[in-house]
Amino acid sequence: MSNRSHRAAPEHTHPDDVPVQTALAALADPVRLQLVRELATTADWEHTCGTFDVPVGKAALSHHFSVLRAAGLIEQRDMGPKRVNRLRRPEFDQRFPGLLDLVLRDRRESGENER
């Protein structure tokens, strides 16, 4: 019997319980910001954990997902052997109006080649 099918469900923090500093810290990391940006362009529950285009290994990616869950930014659930993701945009926008719009707009305005 595989342990994969018996892994613990991820713990989530509701955005109402998140201090602004936690939200800002989660969005300040370039990898986490890329995860949020990718989720913002896809339908809920469409992106599995292994399909993100980020330059980190599985352990680091797991850590980044944990930080995003703790900041109330994402929700994850298991569908068979895969874990799928959803950006908690409506809930997060209610708690921090305009913050995600600003973060997502910043990429378009500043361009990708500024560094």
C-alpha cells in the first residue's frame, strides 16, 4: 500500500486570519509570486503541483506552497494521486482589496527584463 494515498490533507489559513505582513512576505518571494501569477491565469483546480514553471526542486516547491497556504493565498486539495491548486482570489481580495491586482499589474507595467 502506497503512503501517497494516505498523505495528510494540507492545512489552510483563511485570509481573514492573515496579518498584512504575512501576505506581503509571501508575495515578496519571486518563486511564490510566480506561482500566484500562474494560478491567476488558470481555472480553479486546473494546476497540479508538478506543472508550475519554477526553478526549484520538489522540497522547495512544497515549502513555497505551505507559505502561500499560510498566507491565505492558495487552497490545495488532493485529486487521486495529484494535488491541485486554486488561487483564493475572492477571499483574498475581500481581506486585502487591490493587493493582488497591484501585484499582477506590476508585472505587466514593469516588464520581465528589468533586472
